[in-house]
Amino acid sequence: MEYKVKIDSFEGPLDLLLHLINQLEIDIYDIPAAEITNQYLSYVNTMQQLELDVASEYLVMAATLIAMKSRSLLPDHTEEDDEFYEEDPREELTRRLVEYKKYKEAAEKLHVLEEERTMFFSRPPSDHLFASNVEGPLHVSIYDMLGAFQKMMRRKKLAIPPKATVRREEVSVETRMKALREKLRFSKEPMLFEELFDSNERNELVVSFLAILELMKQNEIKILQKGNFAKLYVMSGGNEK
Amino acid sequence: MTNESIIESLLFAAGDEGLTAGQIAAVLEISVQDVQSLVEKMAELLRKDHSRGVMITLYGAEYRLMTKKENAEFIQKLAEKPSPKTLSQAALETLAIIAYNQPITRIEVEEIRGVKTERPIATLAARGLIEEAGRADAPGRPILYVTTSEFLDVFQLKGLNELPPLSEEEASAQQEADLFFGRFEEALEE
Amino acid sequence: MTNESIIESLLFAAGDEGLTAGQIAAVLEISVQDVQSLVEKMAELLRKDHSRGVMITLYGAEYRLMTKKENAEFIQKLAEKPSPKTLSQAALETLAIIAYNQPITRIEVEEIRGVKTERPIATLAARGLIEEAGRADAPGRPILYVTTSEFLDVFQLKGLNELPPLSEEEASAQQEADLFFGRFEEALEE
């Protein structure tokens, strides 16, 4: 079925024609109408026999080629001098082939760059960078979002072993206070109380809670609540007016 | 390339999750002890070199590359400057994940992004692009997020069904050979 | 800490979001030119130093830290997900035509390719490589397409002027003759 795959892989009639020109080793600027037409039609026939869907573009091209071929069979009725005034379908075809070939080659060069690019990896941007811009009109399109998403897809996520084997180091209340201070300073806006706990491990929960109490006591943070049972928010700057 | 170079690549790409000595050893096909002494040497060099901006930390069992504490103020300065785009890549990534997977919890978003996502979510919520929609039936009852009508507005979508498909659809949709096909066959037979 | 150290910290924190020279300059309070020459010097050192695993790239306007190509196989050994699929031939051809002729309508792309191009265009838009940029002043007001900054990233380009040159071999005497007569014909028709 290799044959089928090959035929299926042409990117349209121009691609098929370029393939034939290459195979027949003929000059793109001097295409023999009869030969190329016969070859082309036999390809299109094979496509039909293999019950491939033959896009209408292939058939339009077939018609053009047939017209070109029949024209080449007619006696040349033009005068020498008039030659260039005559609309030659071969010239038009050559122009299109040359144009298409240019981009086909450019596509190959782009592919090389694309492949190489998949060998470079980056890391996700830090959580707290650039995230605070919430004012002004939004000038962002769906394509920006898709681009960012693709960038993320290209990142490599490296596999991490099961967490069961990980032993946490002991964290002191002082260390935790320092971390919380930093976190709140970065955040600028009040943070949800729950957000201050990075880990679900019991030891750390306790240490974090003690650290929050200590920071409150030292008047470094403020806790806000809109009403009974509402969410607790924490913000820094209790001691600076 | 040297083992140091490979270790730097690995730690860099691993991001905030870091890598254990065992994982690095498996990639380099050297012993865990060798990895440990290599990484320690690298960490020491980084500490001493004032032209370098990163350090290696051991957090639990994982080695991580992090920015040096001395440079924290500059990173904060950068964080304070508005992104040249109106939404940062982090926010756009987060938004894409929520848009295509809603409703979704923050933890799930973080699993996909591989990095903490508190601030992007706060930004998107403050922008009115996402909102809370109840809680997931999971431990801790985490908040579920969905996109808002403001999201549709900003991205000029009539509905979520107008989001472009993310994966390249293979050319399976069969193109119909049209009427011309029949006529062409007739012409050939003539 | 030195400026080099701070720049490394900043680029590390920015990850694949990257930073423009202007953003770095604003943080360091030095000129954009100074940033550029500093970063270039750093990039050169990284390239040469075989004990380093990262490099600095400039795609579009953003500098980024990336792992070196030589270490790709080691990172892939640990990676959870396979490399994303590269673009199909149809998508690449379409993208090339758009890149060299932007802004351009779908019909114009189809004229060059000689085949329908709806699906490749949808794929490219979904990958964030092209975007709509208004409508052409032509019957039916067709959509105009341009490439995005993501396009520059995927193909490692600083800008559109870095696109590989279109092959020149067709600029033969024959084609020049065609061009000449083409113009000549047009002139006659007027």
C-alpha cells in the first residue's frame, strides 16, 4: 500500500506536477505538454482506482492539461513575431509551478528550524511574575491565548517519583514567618487564609498556623473577614499606617 | 557535553518541582553518590560566583534551581512592572486550560502547567474572566473555576463552542469529488 | 551582585515567557543598549562553556533561557510527554505562503498552492501561529492573515526579516523574460 500512501501525500495538483517533472527530468520552463498530460492523467486514474478521494483541483488541472495538450497538437497558426502575444497556457502553468515550488522549498527550510526548535526546552514562568496587571482595557486575542497554550505544551514536564519517599525537613516558625511575609509582600492584595498553607502535611500546617498567629501578634499582618463564616483574608502591613 | 552541563539542563527544565539525585543518576548512568558530589560542587560554585543569579537548593529529596535570594528585590521590581502584553503568558496559559477544561480546580490547572498558579487565577478573577462555580467533590472541596461571559466578550466568541479546536485534525474529513469528476471521466472516454 | 547575575535571575524567573531588553533595562536602570551588549556577551559565554547546560535565545523581541540542544536527549529521557507533533506538509506550505506574503487572504494562498486550504489555516490558527488581521478591501471582504510572535518562537526567528530567503534559482533569464513580457502585456492592455 506504499503506492497509495505516496499518491495520497501530494499536496495538490501542482505538487503532483512538480513530482512528475522531477521524475521525468524535464525542464520546468519547457514542459512537454503531451508527456506530462499522459503521466498526470495516469496518476489521477490510479487515485480513482484506489478509490481515493480526488479533490476537484486535480480534475481542474487535468482539464487544463488536456487543453494544453490538444493545443500543442494543432498546427501553429501564429506568426513568429506574434508569438508572445499569444496566451500560452504552458507559460501560465510554468509561472504557477515556479511560484509554488518556491514556497514548497521554504516550507522545507521552516520544517528544519521547527524540528531543531523541539530540542530546546524552557521552564514555566514564576508564578508571581507579571500577574498583577489588572487595570486598563484588555488588548488580547484568542490567538494570544492559543500561542501561550502551545508554548506551555512545548515545555517538558519532567517525571517526579512518588511523593511517599519524600521526607520533609523540619521547618521552624521563624522560617515560616519569613516565608509568609515574603508571600504577602509579593501578593500586595489580600490573600485567602487557606492560600498561606503550602503543604497539607500536619507538621507544616501547625507551624504555618503558629507563624500566622505570631505575625498577627507582632502586628505585621491584618486579617479581614466580611461577616460570620465569610472567608478570611490576610494582608500585610498591620504595623505601618 | 559535561555531566555538569546535563545536570544544569535537567534542573532547569524540571522547574519548581526539582529532581532527585536518583533521577539524575538514572539519566547520566552514574552512581547516586557521584551525582550528589557533582551537584554539591556545582552548588558551591554557584554560591561563590557573583556573576551567577541562580543557586541549587535541596528541598526534601529534590534538588532545585532557584534564583538567588540577593536578587529577590529585582525580581519583585520586575513583577511590579506591568507586562508588555495585557495578560502575561502565565495568565493566558491558565485561561486556556480553564476555558478548555471547565469546570476545573486550581490543583488541576497546576498539574497541567507544572507550576503554582495562585496569582494568575487571582488576576483572571480580578479581570472578571473567570469565576468560581461551586466546589469539587474531592478532598478539601477545592473551588471549581469556569470562564465568564466577559471572557467571551473579550475574545469575541459567541459561545464556548466557538473556541478553536486545540489539536490538528487529521485530514479525515473526506472531500467529495464533485460533479466535475463525473464529467471528467466522460471526457476521457470520448 | 553583578548585572549578569541579576539578568540570569530575571531570565530564569521569566522562563518561557521571556523578557525584552526594555524590561530588563527598566529593572536594572541601565540603557537598552547596555542590556543588549551584556546579554550578548552572556550568550556568547554560555555557548562556549561546555560545563553550562543553558543558552540564551532571542526569538521575536524576547530573550529566553533554554536548555542546549546537545542535552535534548537527556531531558527527553525524563520527560513525561512526547514532543509535540511537528506541522504537516500542508500546514507548513500554507504557513510559508502567509509568512512571506502577509497580510494575505485564504483565496490568495489557495491560488499559489492550487488546492483548498481551509483546514491548514484552521490548524495554524489553533496552534497560535497565524491570526486574523482585518479584512481585505476586495469583494466579500475576505479575512487577512498574518503570522504571530509564537510563529517567530517556533521557527527560531528574531523577526520576519530573518525568514530564510526564497530560492533564487528561478530568477533565470527565462523568468525575467516572463516578467518582462508580463509587464509588456499589461502595458498593452491599458
